[in-house]
Amino acid sequence: MGEQQGNLFEPQFNRSVKVQATDHRITSRAGVILLRDAEHRLGLFDAISKDIRDPRRPDRIRYRIDELIRERVFAMAVGCSAQDDLDRLAHDPAFRAAVWNRTGDAVADERLASQPTQSRLISILTGQSGNLQAVRKGLAQSVQRHVVASGGRRVKHATVDIDSFPIEVHGKQHGARYNGYYKKSIYHPLVASLSVGGDYDSHRDGNRLGNGFIHATLRQGQVHTANGMKRFVDKTDDQAHTIAQHIDYRLDAGYTIPAVMDELTSKNRRFVGRLKTNAKLDAMAVEHIARPPGRPPEGGYESTVELGPYQIDSWTHAQRLILVVVDQPDPKTGQLNLMPRWFFLVTNWPKGSRSADELLAHYRKRGTFEDRLGEFNESIGVHLSSQGFKQNEATMLLALLAFNLNTICRNELEDAVGGSWDMRRFVDFVLKVGGRMVKHSRRLVLRIAQSAEPLWSHLIGRLETWQVAPPKPSPAFGFVPPPEHSHLKEVLRQ
């Protein structure tokens, strides 16, 4: 005879199918255990929380700072970016096992922090001097610890890409403004990302390891693209040198301003960036854009021209100017356009170090960084819904931490199985895995879907090769009972 249990509903298409909701041990996000193992091996959130001042009374603390950060970051990593999602994840068995920084099988029975408690975390991060900087510093720490775990020391050379992007908001958040370029109300943050060897997609051993955001700051929505850029570069440079011995920069046209280029040149930092065109520059290009005689090749023409040193009155240092002429056929008609396209690169790389063609190829690898920004918006989808500016900046930094943690695991999986995995695919097939948590002999056994086993085995094999010191055991810390008003089972808000 079949089991006599209450059915949630019976689908009309097949009466033999019954849907029941009776097992609280089932999870659809078992991959959070992988995230916790990677984070634990790196000691990341323990290091961040040690620099955070907690104003709460120690005898009344149920959720430690590292556990609150872990819960929020893991939720963002699996695509649950809204704070209200935490009320549901608080009852997820995989999340319970992954978030608690306490040993034993009791973690499976203790619900996690609710949305109001997570709101208090944001207040702690923004209400104490230095707390927000500890989270911001954690971005570079995540990349630096991965580099050391992978190779045992700083890498020799890395490239930093800097750009801004819009985060659309809906409401009256402080600092959010209408931006005429994006034609929407936004925040306009600056972010810096590091790639080992300057290539985010390199298949060379080790070159995929150590990629991620290393610095970020939230800005008001109406600010100019390069607003605060000089100070941002200074802080980025300090963080980057904890990861690599030699750093160079790739800059978009909005950031090749005198203050930035002169500062980097004074510090002997190499850079290459696009330069906004003007009438004087276009006049210099005219003699180099003529097409050669004869039938054009199928793919059109592309050439680089060295224009020598270039300096205007507002520049302290003369820079090397390169003209790039792109004369490619229209993808629909197959015919060359009436006139070629051209743009200018400005750099302080000497000719003997990198030729014009090599610099163009190096600069174009920045396109993968722009793809990373798109992946961040698509897979994390950060919601900045707080009224306060600092509160929204704290949320953004936690979201970038989540993306870095995903990137670390995604890159390790790519090195293990080959190919390229976009972030959405990684989240869907590696992190959003079905599983069942079972208690047995004072152990917690997570039984995952068999289809996920090959990918998990490859990723775990990579994590076990990390050269890291054994994590220090957490100090004894018992469970403070949850308050009487808390819900031990999930309820829907009215």
C-alpha cells in the first residue's frame, strides 16, 4: 500500500503524481556547502569580522558578525539578493549547516537570522568607524588569499581594470539621482578588478586564479564618470600590490584625464587607455586612414600607427599616442563603410616593452572585465533599497564579495574541467543543487543529486590542492535561544 500522507495538490495532467510538503531536510541550494568550504579554507570572513567593532552586548549575541556576513553573502551568491529572502533561507538545512561557525550536528536545528537581524548587521557595518572599510578591504583580501592559496606567494604581474556602472533604484534613496546618460535614477559606483597576467580567460596554468574585484566605492547618481578617480586609483594601487609585484592599468576614455595619467606616470605605473577624440587629433589621423589600392580582404583592414609623444598644456608628462584604424565591412551588406573608424590609445609603455599591436591586444582584453560587470548585475542583481547612502554602499560591497567568492570557485572549476562557465551557468548547475540533510550517528550527511557529483568532485579536488595553513578552531560559543517572537518555521508576511 502507498504511504498515507497529506498531499499539497494533485496535478490534473497525471493523477498518479502527488505533491507533498513534509520534509524540512530538503534543500535546493546544496552548493552553499561548497562556498563555505572554500571560504573556510581561505579564512576570509573570520579575517573581515576581526576588524569589525561590534557594539552589541556579548551576553545577548545569538548571531556573530562573521555568521551574519556569511548568511548574507551566501544568499547573494545563489541569487537571493533581497533581504526578505533571508526569512526563507533561515530555515534551509544547507544554509544552516554552512552559515553557523559552530561545530556539531546541532547546527541543523538552529534557525538563522531573519531580515530584521540582517538589517541590524548593516547598521553595525555603517555605524562604527572603520567597519565599512573592513568590508571594503575584504574584496582585495579575497583575491589575495586565493592567490596565496594557489601559488604560495604574490604573483609577478597583474593588470587592474577600472570602470563605473549604473545600479538602478526605485525610491528616494539618499544619493540616488537621475542620470541623463543612462536616462534613469541610479547610483554610479566605481569598481576596480584585477586579472593575473592581464587575461581573465587565460588557459595558462594559474592565470585564471586570482581574478576579482579588489576595490569599490558607491557614488551619487549624477556624478561625472571620473569623479573621485585620483583618490580611487591611489587606494586601488595599495590593494593591488598586496596581490602582485608589478601592476599596470587599463582605462576607458572617461578615465584618461590629466590627474590620473600624471599620477600613474609619477608612480612609474604603466597604463594604456582610450583617449577621447577632438578636432586636433582627428586632423593627425587624416593622412593615415587612406585605403590601399586593390581588392580589400574579406575581413577588411586594421592597423596601428605610432604618432609619437603627445602632450597638451594640462598634462605634466608627455605620453605615447597610438592611432588605431578599423576598416571592417558591414555585417549585413559585406561592404566597407564610406569611411574607416578610428580611435586613439594613450600610454606610458615604452616602445621597447610593448609594440602598438601588443598594446591594442592587451587593451581589448578589458572587454572581459566589462562582461564581468554584466555577470555581476545578472547573477547577483544587487538591490539597494535602504534609505541611507552608507547602508546601500555596505550592501553593494557584500554583493561584490559574493561575486568574488563565486568567481574563485568558478575559476577553479574551469581549470579542472576546461572551457568557460558564465556565472549564471555556474550558479544554476553547481550551487543550486538539490539535496537532503540527514542526521546519522551525530553526523550530518548531505545527500546531493547524483547529476551534480562529477562537477562537485572536480571542484573539491581543486580546493584540496590549496596551500593554506590549517584553519584555527573557533572558540567555544554556545547557542543563545532565539527570542520568543521568532518563528521556528517559515511563515509568510502579511
